[in-house]
Amino acid sequence: MASFDVMPHIELYKPTELADALELADRLGPRGWLLGGGQDTYGWFKDRAKNAEAMIDLNGIEALHGIRETADGIEIGAATTLREIVRDPLLNERFAVLPAAAARVASPQIRNVGTLGGNLVQDTRCWYYRRGLACYRAGGNLCYADSPQGMNREHCVFGASRCVAVSPSDTATAMVALDATMVATSVDGERLIPAGRFFALPETHITRMTTLEPGEILTAVRLPARWAGKRFYFEKVADRDVWDFALVSIAAAFDLDGGNIGDARVVCGGVAAVPWRLREVERALRGRAPGADTGEAVAALATRGARPLNYNHFKLPLMENLVRRALREPA
Amino acid sequence: MNIAEFKRDVWGREVLLGVSWDLLWVIVALSFAFIALHAIGMAVLGRRGPKPSSDGPRVARHAAVDRAFHWIMAVSVFVLLVTGVLPIIGIEFAWLTIHWIAGLVLTVVVLFHIVRSLFWLDLKSMWIAPRDLKEPFDSSVKPGKYSLAQKSMHAAVTVLSLLVIGSGLVMFAMIDTPWWNRTNALSESTLGWVFFIHGLSTLLLIATISLHVYFGLRPEKLFYLRSMIKGWVSRDELEAHHDSSRWSAGESN
């Protein structure tokens, strides 16, 4: 594969009003590229693995920035940086799992410019795909990762359908654990999408990671008050502590009722193309007190139905151990 | 407009991906145009004679098992087209499992039909013979059990079904199923050809089936549809449209 030292020619738009960005996104459709912090963008373009006629830089739009308290929780603009999320006192007080997840994204330099929206909609890290091979996700007819010689240590154990890529987003798992609502805006208006349906499995959307349509912009994320101040846990296991993607991560939210778990969300990252809710674990937790015994009792449920690939069987005990740790040490 | 889609791989080589789905709209437009022109032509120029009666003695045309085959095949092809084409035109849903289950149903019933045709049915009644070619030009030449149009339709559906089933089975081996894990053993270019054959035969099936449904619903041919549901035509219908000397049909209850 040829390598390039410079970026290709791309038109750059820097709108300052959301309406202008929406009009551009509508006009350009799939020929346009929405730019947040750019940390996932520039590599694609520099390698010529993806091309776009124009980039729409969203960072100059004031309405997309900031963390606001609303009648039903908190709204976070999609262009808010990960650093701002990590340091926000309101989020740390009420939804600590999100700052904890954001704090584990990449490195401080990347968190300074990386945006929440960009982190949520970033593309998968499957290197066959990112290298520009004509795999299923790139519109081709096969999966290089799930083949006898395929290197699939980082790939999925759940939800495969031809493609075995995983979502690399750390904040996505927290969003699903918090029952967040994603606000997708287009020239036709707003569309509210529950986080659980925002991320897309390959069985329905094999060439994209989310259900955002061309012309739509993720403008905000809403965290419902229903989970404010509950007990949370986030942990990410990666090969390196800094500047690496999760092999497996876990985001959990526990609503305690008299010392026992009334409702729970337990979500794993790095195991599917979407943040993967461990619904059997969540059901089994109802009525139990958090602790090591409960963790031990439910851990095996985390991997029920998993289909590991040649080189990622290690993710199964990792998932089970993260469930044990989440129940042993919820914040 | 291209017939096939290609992608340039990371080594700069052109790789065949499959059929160009832009052709779908061409096929739909051509099919619709043909149907509209035929319907208008028949309304303006069509000969209107006395309609044969459906009363009176009945003649068995299709056994129950063959009618069951026809309708099971029809349903499975419909499901295959819906699950195969809708995601391509932007209506995305979890289609793959439904698609391959319907494909397996189609494969089984087609195999059954082949075996039954070879050993239990009159295979020659569906073959196109030289004298059949006179039918469109000489109104005194009546067909045996099947008209030239019906035989042609059957031949087209046979070829296209076998192509779509054959290529579909190769693709089936390339995905995970309850019985095996995929091997991904075929090269990109081989898979490209398989996807091309599958896609092209699907497009041609859409045209063929559109015509089949249209002709099946035409007023003067509704008795064929009834025979595919109930199994019989009347003696009067048989005499009007067929040469009974070339079709030794038995009386039916």
C-alpha cells in the first residue's frame, strides 16, 4: 500500500451556526465529512482509505459546546471536549461513570481536542478495514479478520454478522449504561435516539457504526435524571494504560433500593460492534446486594452466548472478571 | 452505467465486487414499461372472443403436490427478494438469517421438483419443441399442456433459479451458520464473480417474476391462476386454449 506524507485536497467549511452546518451536511450528504476533534479523521484521509470532497468543521458552533443542566438531567453538546467532560463538577457529582470513561480515552493531548461526538461516532479500529481492504464493512464481500489466518485478538465475541469489528468508543458504554438519548439533527429537525439503538450491529448496518443518516449531525447527548447520583463503575482493560483502545471495558450503573440492587445497567465495550448490554447479568442482579458473592454468582452469565474467534478467547474470562470487580467495588 | 461494481484494493488492483445495483432501477423501469405497453396494447388491439366457460367437466392440470411446490417456491422467492433487495435500496434491517433460511427452503423445494420432474412428471411437456415456435404466428396451432410463453417462462425461471441457488450456496458457506463456522476460503476475485452471478440472476428474476405475476393476473389467463390454486381447468377452457390431442388430460372431480 502506498503511503502519503501529506493530506489530499479537501474543501474545508467552518460554519459558526448550526443551521449552516446542517445545510452543508444536507447538501453534501455522503460526500461530506463531519469534523470534531479530528483524531479519527486525519488518519483516514492521509492514508486515502476514505475520501471526502469536503469537511464540515463543527468546532466553531457555539451551540454544540457545553454541559447544561435541563429539567430532566444534563445535556452535553457534541463538540464538548473529553477534557471538559472529565473535569466537569456536575457530571462528576451526578454521572461519574461518564467522566471516568472519558478519562480513559487515549491520552491527555487527544482528550484536549477530542470531542464527545467524535468519540461516540468514531469508526472501528479493525486494521484490515482501516488499511483499505475491500472487506464487508468497506462494501466488499469478505471479512479478513475472521479467517483462518486472520488476526482477530481485538475483535468481537458477540453480535457478529459477517463483520467482526468492535466499537472502540469508551464513552459509548457509559452512554448506554446511563440510558442516554442522542440528539440527531438534520434540516428536517431533531431525531431522538436512545443510546441502545444509536450504535449499529453489522446485521443491520454493516458499513457504519451508528444509525446516523447522511445529512444528520449528532448535536447533543442527554443524560436522564433517572440515573443521577446512582452507584457507578467503569474500568477499561487495554494493552497499554494510555493511548490505547479497550480490549474489554465495563460501564455499570446500580440503582440501590434498601441496600439491594433494584435496577442495573451493565455494559461491556470491546466485545461487539455496539456497547454490549449484559442483560442476563442485569436481570440476575435484581434484589441482590452488591458485593463479591453477588459478583461471583452472576459473572458467568456475562459470557453466555459469546462466540469467540481464533485469538480472542481471553476476552471471556476478562469480561467475567470485570463483572466481578464492578460488583465488588462500585463507587 | 456499469453492469458490475469494482473496487481498487490497497495494492492498486481492481477487484470485482458484484453486480451494479443501479441496474435494479433499469430492470424495474423496463419491466414496468413492458407491462404497461402490453396492457395498453391488449386493451386496444386484443381480440375479444367468447370467454370459455369454467362450468362443466373439469380436467386436472396440476396435482396438489405440484401446486404446493409452486406456492412454497413463490413465497420463498418473495422473501428472498424482499430480504435481499430492501437493504440495498436503503431499508436496513437484520435480513441475513431470514434470507438464508428462505434460500434453503427454495433449494429444497427446487431439488424436490427436479427429482419429481425427472421420474414422475412428463418432462417433455415443458420442453420447447420446434413446432411450439409456430404458436405466436399461427392461431390454428394450439399448445399441449403448456404454451410457448409458459415454457419460456419456466425455462427462464429454471436457469435463473439454478444460478441464484448455486451462487447462494457458495455464499452460504462463507457465513457462520448453526452448522459450521465460515472458512473465508475463497479469494476476493472468486467471491466477486459469485456475488456478480447472484446479483445479476436476482435482477433478471425480478424482471421474470414481474412478467409472470402480470400474465398470471391478466383476465384472459386467470383460469391458469385458478388451476394453480385449485388444480383444474374446465373442458371448455382446455378446448379453447389447448390442443387436447397434445395433452392427454384426465377428468377431475
